[in-house]
Amino acid sequence: MNLTAPQLSRLKVVVFLLALIPFAHMLSGLLMERLGANPLEYLTRYSGDWALYFLMMTLAVTPLRKLLQQPWLLRFRRMLGLYTFFYAALHFLMFFWFDHFFDLQEMWTDVLKRPFIAVGLIAFCALLPLAVTSHNGMIRRMGGKAWQRLHQLIYVIAPLTVLHYYWMKAGKHDLTRPYLFASLVAALLLYRVVIKWRERAERHT
């Protein structure tokens, strides 16, 4: 299936608006007081969940593009990546605000005390330069190869994010979804390794 430029533009608008639905749910739930007994905890967990969902979608773009032979799918990877950062930033902001009231020293003590928070913070800090350099101007300024090397950080961020999620859920003995996400990340990264190996083998034949 080949999409025309107008079709692709319309589809981008649809995806952009759909990706805002979780944020709209958070905002409306907060304003209408529909987030349960502990709305602050709900917002923190919900934003973190959606950061992970969008990270999975971002990683899935390249395999789907290759398997389905639909190159236009690649045009959505940047948007999905930026939404990953958007929801991760909301997750961090809510943790920093609701849990520590913007007290850096208190937050740092919490980071040192609880490994799952430390891992999550490392993943978020690694995600930040990817969001900052996501536009075409930075690609030209950095050069394609340097830009690609930087954005390979996503392959470190994904396992760290799943580890953060796993440790957070392990305290509540709720490991079904952490195992699911760990399997998805492993499959998506293994697919890339296999493709790279095949491409390298083809170049040497």
C-alpha cells in the first residue's frame, strides 16, 4: 500500500491526536476527580505506563516497515519517539513534584535509596538528548552518522525502562506485564541483530 502525500499528512494528524488521548484522560480525570482515592499516584503510574507503550511502538516501527514492506511507516517513528519523551517527562515531573515537591536533595536521596528510581532516572536522562536532536536541523548539524550513533541509545533506554518497570511491579508481586514487555523488547532488539547480521553477510558474498 502506497500513501499519497495528502493521505500521509492526514494520517499523521490522526495519529498525533490519538496519541494525545491518554493525556486528555489524565487531565479530564484530574479536573473531574475521577482518578480514585490517590489521584497523584494514579497520574504518576499512568504517565509512566504510556511512556513505555510509546517506547514499544517506536521500536516496532522498523521491524513492521521491513516485514510489511511499507516504507511510509518510518514517517511515524519520530512522532512516536517524541510522544515517548512527552509521557516520560510527565512521569518524571509528577514524581519530582508530587513525591518530592521539587526538592532536589530529597529526590537524590530517594534515587540512591531505591534502585528502580535510579534506573528510571538514567533512562529518562538518556532519552532527553534524543528528543532534543529529533529535528532535521540537528541531523544536518551533527551529520548523519553521529546522529545515528546517538539515537542508538534507544537500545539501552528500552531495557533500562523495562527493568525500572519490573522492579516497580516486583514490590507488588505483579510481574505479568513486566515479563510481557521484557519479551517484546528482547524480540524487537533480536530482530535488529538478525537483520544487521544478514546485511553484513550479504555484503561479504
